[in-house]
Amino acid sequence: MSEKSAAKTAIVVGAGAGGVATAARLAKAGFDVTVYEKNSFTGGRCSLIHHEGYRFDQGPSLLLLPALFKETFEDLGTSLQAEGVELMKCEPNYNIWFDDGESFKLSTDVAAMKLEVEKWEGKDGFERYLGFLQEAHRHYEISVAQVLKKNFTSLLSMTRPAFLRHLFPLHPFESIYSRASKYFWTERLRRVFTFGSMYMGMSPFDAPGTYSLLQYTELAEGIWYPKGGFHTVIDALVKVGERLGVKYRLSTPVTSINLDPKSQRANSITLSTGQTIPASLIIINADLVYAYNSLLPPSSYAHALQKRSTSCSSISFYWAMDRKIPELTTHNIFLAEHYRESFDQIFKQQMIPSEPSFYLNVPSRIDPSAAPDGKDSLVVLVPVGHLLDKNQGLGRKGLSVDTKQDWDAMVTKARSTVFSTVEARTGARNLQSSLVKEIVNTPQTWKEGFNLDKGAILGLSHSFFNVLSFRPKTKHPWLEGVFFVGASAHPGTGVPIVLAGAKITSEQVLEEHGVANPWEMSRGRKGKVREIDRIRRSPVLSNVHVAIMAVILMMVMLVYRSS
């Protein structure tokens, strides 16, 4: 460690996935890093709930884009396996349940998908499915290379030739649903291949077509579950960071970020105890809109951020069951009969739909340690609108509750709807009588527990004018020494995307401080490629094609001369 890097200190506010990854990266580069977290646990929403032998993932319950996780650990000189993280593949990916009693199993198994797709759309349907995968593959590869691994520090960043030439092939100005409709001709399959936009907290009728990359990674790379719960991944990053010197101060809320009045540079943080901690570099992993409005000095930009469109929230149930529910697989999706209307009630009316679609996860199905022997733990996520201001919400349609955003009434209705829907579609019986413990998160508890603006569980929306150069920057626009990482900063939401953002933010910090990038320096050279493995591009035209074209040309010339 050089004297230059040894003298540099950094404070990270928030121990979510982005905060712990950034802390570890900066520590590897030689910074003295301390992480301050308001809760008594790390991971933020990516944390665990325990109850008498039952374990629930509070937030994410499936691991996608595994290459981004692998890259994070490799950059830190280790691997998931070396840190004791065991990933288990979920098969099938999902069981999707429809209101008419039919179901559809999504899988990485091509043979299984052929049967499922052809059942509803015939032989031609499978060919169109392969075409959809091809387009989604392009979205995935272009997005990783040109968005997830690039910073967009200004509008000029969008004029990079490498990005511009791929802009329209990404289909950012068409919705996921409209793109899927070109490949799938039944409403059933259009729903099957578009519900994933809920991972971005968006309606498939509004989410840019680019995000079919999520369907691609699920179908091509699979859905994985970390044994012991998703938090094992975050905990592994915490331990890697601690080995590199990162210090964690849990149950230590930060109440403000202070500036030098002359230089407008961050110089300290204030804790809830009143203690002031000096700092010249601050990485904010708290909710970005909250941070701008509650931790940083007031500004018109902070106020404007509160007016931006945000993702949805959720009513999330964590159920301890006194028996196994064999009718359910690890991941289950229950889609509303009135698909578009249900999304409109969430995203346009900010309510719970009259007939909600929802996700039901059974972690004990793939990882028996999630529940006592012979029993199941269930996690149910019902997407709902985010919190409204006190003057909003009047006259909106949704579940028949007496007051605007009456969350107690909505929770009651959501609970009964989930039980009745699961029983009606799967054949399971007496679910409610098998429930021994219920824990609930609502938009209000998401806001209170994690300082989420409006209780929006996935941060700012991912509409076109909320991403790329339009998304809040990884560095504060005018305050020196303040950087951001997390769901509402570039490149966006979701644990793997946030991990990519942690790398972008860390590299920006290192560049500004003149510190060498240790993961680039330590990246080993590729070994010699064997002759059998050498990539050779075949010519566009084979010898046969050339011969045929020569014959045709000769015939044309003969005809021309004889005429």
C-alpha cells in the first residue's frame, strides 16, 4: 500500500449491496473505509427475516446475471465459491398460473420450452420464440457492454459512437409488451414473456423494450438461489471488505452530510448521537432521493427529484406454514385475468389492483434449511402503488377500501386474495389454517425501515428519460467529495445492476484521486490459445457460392453479347 493511498479515507453511508461492494473495492485500492448503517444488519432490502427456524428473504429471492456477481468477487481477488457461497439452480424457473386454470413452466431446458411454446402457438411459435431470444440476447450483450460498464456523466456521454450505433437496436422507444407481441401471437404468451418488467418496478406496457434482457438471462443463464438465503452473497462481500480493512458501524444512523462553506466540499457527517465524523470522501448508498432531501443541503434539484416517476412498492407477506405446500414450486407467478388494467391501477392510480398479479416464493422448496423439517416458508410479493402525498389519491379506483391508500384494508384484502387465488388455481387447500406466523411489509414500513422515498422498493423509474445520462449521476453535480451508488443512481436497480454501479462509482473515485485501479492491474493475461480453439470467421461466400456467381455472370455476359 502506497503512502498516497494509505492517507486517503472514505465514509460509506448505507450498507446495502452497492455500499458494501464499493467499500470493499475502495479498501482494495488502499482507502481507509468506514461504513455507517442505520439498521442492525447489512444488505438493506437484501436481508433476511428469521422466526423460530423459518427463514425469509426480505427482498431479492433469486439471483440473475451471475456474470456480474462473478466479476465483483474476481475483482476483489476471490470468488463466490472461495467465500463459501453455494448457488443452486432453480428448475423450472417459474410456474406461471393463469386465471383459467392453465399454467406455463418457464425453463432453461430448450426441449421443455419447445413443448410449452408449441402447445399454445404451434410449430411456428417455437421459431418465433428463438427469434425473441435472439433479440433479447442482443439487448443483454449491448446493455452490459455499453451501459452497465460505462458511466454517463453528462448528455455528451450518450453521443459516444459505440453507444449511438446500438441505440435503436436496443428498442428503448418501444415497450417490452410491444416487442414481445411481434414474436408471440397469443395473449397468454405475451404475458408469459413480459411480466418480468415487475423486477424493474414498471408496467410491461411502459418499460422500454431493452429490458427483455431480463427474460434472456433467465432463459439462457438460469435462475439461481444462494444456499442460506440471498444475504449470504452480501455477507460474503462484507467479510471480504473486512479482510481488506473495512470497518462497519451498524445501528448508527447518519443525519446529515456537512460541507465546508467556502469550498462547498463535503468535510464531515453527523450521526444521530450528534457526533461529527470528519471525511473528505463520502459515498452515499442510502436511497438517493432521500439523501438529496434529508442528508444534503436543500436544493431545487433535490426537490425536482421528488417529482420524478418512481417504481412501484409492494405488500410483502412472510408466512411460516405448519406443513409443506406441494402444489407450489420454488418460484410461482399468478397473473391477473385483466393484465393491463391491473398494471394501470398500480402505476397510474398508485393503488393495489382489484385483481392483483403476484409472485410467490417457496425458499424451502430448493433450500430445506429455510424451514423446519416437514414445513414450508412462503414469501409473497404483491406489487402496489407507492405512497402518495396527503392531498393525492382521491377518487382512484382499486380495491374497495373506504379511505385513500388505507394500507390496513389493502393488506387484509391482499391476504385473502392471495389465499383464494392460490387455492383456486393450484388445488392447494386450507392454506390460511396452516399459517402459524405472518410478518408483513407495506409501502409505509419499506419507507420507515430503509428510508425509501415514497416507499418505492426499486427506486426511481427506468423509463427512457430516467436512465443513461438522464439518471442521477454517480457524482454530485456541484458538491465535491460526494458520490452515489444504489438503485436510483446510474446504471439502475437490481442487485447485479447495483454491483455494476459499484464498480463504476469506485473507478470514478480512483480516477479523481489519482489512485491506481487494482483490479485492472491484477487482471491476468490470457493463456496461449490452442489451434483447435482459435476463432476463425468463415468467409461470407463459400467457394461454391463464388463458382455459382461466376457461372451466372458468364451467362449474363453471353446473353448480353448475343443481343
